[in-house]
Amino acid sequence: MNMTVEQRDGVKVVELQGDLDTTTVPTVHAGLIAEVADGVRLVLDMHGVRYMSSAGLRLMLSVYRKAQERGGDLVLVGLSDAIRDTMEVTGFLNFFQAYETLEDGLRVLGAPR
């Protein structure tokens, strides 16, 4: 699992590449939580995530809750059909705003494209 972070006009964009499973979640969790500052505007770019286990779902919910606690916003972009379906069936998608493109996520958070 690779994670890159960049700043775009006050929005943090975190791109994830690889699988989110029990072996990768602890490292990714530590990295993501470190990015959740007060009032953060965060886009998680999931275009490169091929697989997400239940550990990955719990990770997403944990980061979402941390962002909410700190007065921030978090959106997901680029969910594969399989991951979107799993998140929808399990009810996890109810917590998130999810968009197809990074540009859409940035626009929702108020960053110029």
C-alpha cells in the first residue's frame, strides 16, 4: 500500500494505491490520522485501491469520525464498483460523500480546480 499526500489550495489530497487489508491498515491508519488536523478539508483518492477488507472499512470510518471530531470535512473519490457496492450494502457509504473524480471532490470542498 502506498500513500501520497499533497496540498491543493487548502485541501489535503491523500492518494491510496494498493490493498486495504489487515496487513496494511495499521500503517495507513497512522498516516491518515496524522493528516487530520483541526478544520481539515480532506479528499481520499481511492482510484488506486483494488481491494478493501472489513479492516479497511473500519479504517475509513475511524478517519471520518476523527475528521468530524476536529471540525473537518472528508470526501472519497474514485471508489471502484466493488468497493462502492460493499460500502453501500454495509451502510458505510451513508457516512461519506463519494464522487467519481478528484475534481468533483475538490469542488465540493471549495478548492479551485
